[in-house]
Amino acid sequence: MRSIFALLLLALGAGAAHGAERVVNIFNWSDYIDPTVLEDFTRETGVKVVYDTFDSNEVLETRLLAGSAGYDVVVPSATFLQREIKAGVFRPLDKSKLPNLKNVWPDIAMRLSRYDPGNAFAVNYMWFTTGIAFNVAKIKERIGDKPIVSWDQALKPDNLRKFADCGVYVLDSPEDLFSTTLNYLKLDPNSKEPGDIRRAADLLSGLRRYIKKFHSSEYINALANGDICLAIGWAGDSFQARNRAREAANGVEIAYVIPQEGALMSLDNLAIPKDAPHPDEAHLFIDFLLRPDIAARNTKVTHFANGVADSRPLVDKEIADNPAIYPDTAAMRKLFTVTAPDLAIQKIVTREWTRVKTGR
């Protein structure tokens, strides 16, 4: 859950005249920042940005557990953050170097503290829901004027079968899909019971024949180009797909819904690996992102809600007033979060997710 700015080097602003060049190495999700924010950071601070991207938490975690690979700021999702904190891969934030922490959204910080007690190691960057994105015209061709309001449309085989011919993508994320399916089955979405996980996997396995691909970023362009008609995906990505279709003027209309049964709320967060080579520059970069004007610019480009409360008045009304991006109070009550499984349960999750995707 986000065109890749692969190894984006911003040469603006050399280091101090009599010292080594200052650098900060960033590892973030794809499509997850306004590129001009990076340019402005270099212009204002003189710190060069080396920017690389990933498209799954597993890729990030593998790098972190093997050492930071030279990264100074990384962006793990909350459940992975929780597990990685326990593994000792992050350094505590020096809050004296983060004056813009005063701008964080209290409710979002509180939700993050479930994973990072005291918000000691991380600060929220973006938060979002997992829902259903779809091609309005192609869905209407297949089910008429009946609106998509329920997970029934995506999680019942007889319903999903109707969309197989026009293409269905699903996130390659067991956390998103298992928790969503457990909630749909009226089970605890945060369940760590092996039997519950297998029940969710059984339901999802029954959908596999109708799913074109499991991927956590390719569905953006696939939706925008009209190559698929439905995706279980992230809110911000879905609106990026809508905007790309509009920019292409290709006649594709994309919509996104948070189904009435509720949805997973996820938090992506800024953290500093314990062996980061440039921790001072890392704090400087995180503090820059916590400025309301900068957070608003990133939300404008990504269509993900950010963790800076005072940025919302600066966000375009089309985004700030969109309940699929900034849910209202009633919808927020139906959003759930999940915590990281222990190693034994994670092995079951991995095995069952492999079964979902491959049938083996």
C-alpha cells in the first residue's frame, strides 16, 4: 500500500562549504511523496536526498533485519513496526530534534502508541483504509445500478465471478486480506487463532480462480488504464488511479468505497534504523515532513490522509471532505486495527497466504 522514484538524487544545495556533504537516505513506499517536497528540503537545508522505494513491508523488513543497508529514514506499517521494535532495529527518536512533533494528530498518535508505546520510535506519516476500488462503467455493465456498499461484492465467489472477465487485482498483503476476511466472517479481525486464520484462508482460496493478480502497487495503473475493473486496495492508491485516468482523459471513472461492514485502518510511520549513518539528517527530514504545509502537499499528491492535524485545512477540499480518505466519526468507529502476530503464528499466516495465492 503507493512510478517509482527509484534512487532519486537531489543535487540542490551542497553541504557545508568546509565540511563533508550532508546526505539523508530514504526508503519509502512507491508513489508516496510529493517529489517537490524532496527538492524543497534540499533547498532549505542543504542536505542531499537519496530516495529509494519498496512495495511491500516484507521487503523493508528483510532489509532491516539484515542491517539498515545505509538507510536513515524508513516507513514501516504499524504491525511491522511493532515487531521490528521488539527486534531492536530502530533507534529511539530524539524528540528535542523534532520541534514539529507539536503538530501531530493526537488521535492518530494514540492509535500508533498501541504498536509503539509512548511513541518512542516512530511518528505517523500517513494513514488509510483498505477497501474496494472499481471501474464504475464496467461494474455497472455487470451488476446494473446496484451500488457496491458491502464486502459481499468482493468476498462472495458468486459475486466476484461476475467481474473475473474484466479483471480483479488483490493486495499481496496477508495482514490486509486476512483481517478484512475475519471481520467479514464476524470474527475478531485481530485473531491469532490458527483455526480462524485457516477459515479466512479457505474463503480467500475460493476466490483465487477469479483473481487476475496479487500485487500491492500494480493495480493503480491497471485501474487507471481500464485493464481491470475491481481491486481490493488502499484508499490513497485508488484515488491516484482515478486521477491518472482523469489526466489521461481515457474515459475511465474509478470509485472507492469503505464497505459497510468496516475496514482495516493502517498506519505508515517514519522511523530511524539504529545503525542509520546520518541520524541528525534523519531527524531533520522527519521534522520537515511534520510541517502542516509539507504534510498537506504530500496528501494532495498521494491522496492519503496524513498524521498532522493542522494540515487538513490546507488540503484541497476534494480530498479533505472525501469520507473515503478522511472518514467521518461514524465510519471511524467501524475501522479496526490489528497487531503483529508472534513468530509461530506468523509462520501459519505465511503458509496460509501461500496457499491462498498458489493453491499449495
